[in-house]
Amino acid sequence: DQQVKQNSPSLSVQEGRISILNCDYTNSMFDYFLWYKKYPAEGPTFLISISSIKDKNEDGRFTVFLNKSAKHLSLHIVPSQPGDSAVYFCAASGRGSQGNLIFGKGTKLSVKP
Amino acid sequence: DAGITQSPRHKVTETGTPVTLRCHQTENHRYMYWYRQDPGHGLRLIHYSYGVKDTDKGEVSDGYSVSRSKTEDFLLTLESATSSQTSVYFCATRDVLGVRDQPQHFGDGTRLSIL
């Protein structure tokens, strides 16, 4: 049973517009959430994270929102750039898990010039 | 990223042969992890280590073993490779810094094909 779900396999956005990537989770023990970006033939690169004590974290063009009651988080990229085209993975870890991450299946973002 | 080197980067081998993948880090991070990535799946944890000689199983550990004899190296071994172990393998490390919430940082992966 998938504990972290990214229900959109792909997303296409025009350059300069907002990209919104969504992630849902089922395990109420998760308390730390991360987004990774992955280019082909490279390893995932850490993008941004959020602890469950917060509902928003911002880093430049990237903002992550956490809605604990809905068990939902989203990544906003504003403005989107062609270099943002990549696969984005949502991941979560919980108390007592030694920092082990559970990943979603990923969303492929395409930003068109 | 975080001084992580995986070797080899690519390998093709035959069913039934032993295979060892190496992960080397230069950041002195305490935690190290091995994941596999397959089409239709996210990254899935195989094994992890929380210190020298301290390892534990992840979600998909069957058919794999690991060893960590020194902080900088974490080895993943397939004792007798099967075609279902064809995958891209990623190593990751994580620092502790006195707080639990630290991100993992990944190497660039090893593409393993078992014929």
C-alpha cells in the first residue's frame, strides 16, 4: 500500500507561470517531508523540506505547503523556468524511522518556453 | 552532491553471478542508504547503515546484503544476481548535527543490468 502518493505522473507548464506539484500521504506518523528534483542519469537533488510543526516553507522560487488535516503537501514553483523540467519526488519520514524516507513515484514536470 | 561517489556507474552481468556496488563518501556522514529505482516506482529503500558495522533492512532487502567497515564506504552485494534486480541503484548519506531532520543527499547512481 502506497504511503506517499503523487497522483499526477506528468505536468506541463508554460515558462513564467506557476507550477504546482501535489503529494498525498496516508501515514499519520510522518513528520518530515521533502521534495527532490531529478534529472536523467543523475541522482535526486534535495530541493526543499518542511517539518510537521510548520505549514509553509519558502526558498527562493520554491514554496512547500503542508496541510496536515488533509495529509497533503504541495510544491509551488514561481516563476517556472525551462531548467526546472525534471522529475520531482515527494518523500516523507516519521518518528523512530532513523530518517528513512518513503518516496512517491514522481511527477515529470515539463516547462515549455 | 555531499561528496558521494558510486562505482561502477554501469554494469552488465549474468544471472547467478555475485555483484558488489560501492558507495564512497567524503563528508563523514553517519547515515548511509541504498535505494533502487524502477519504472513505475519511486525510490525504494534496500538497506541502511547508522554507523560503522551497524546496518538494518529496508523495504526491499531480499537478495541483498550490505557491509560498512569504515565510515566512508557502504557496500551493497547481490550474492547471486537475478533479472529482477536489474535496476538503477542510488546511494545516499545523511548527517545528524544533533537534530533528526536532515535531508539525505544522493550519488549519481549505478545502472545494473542482469541478463
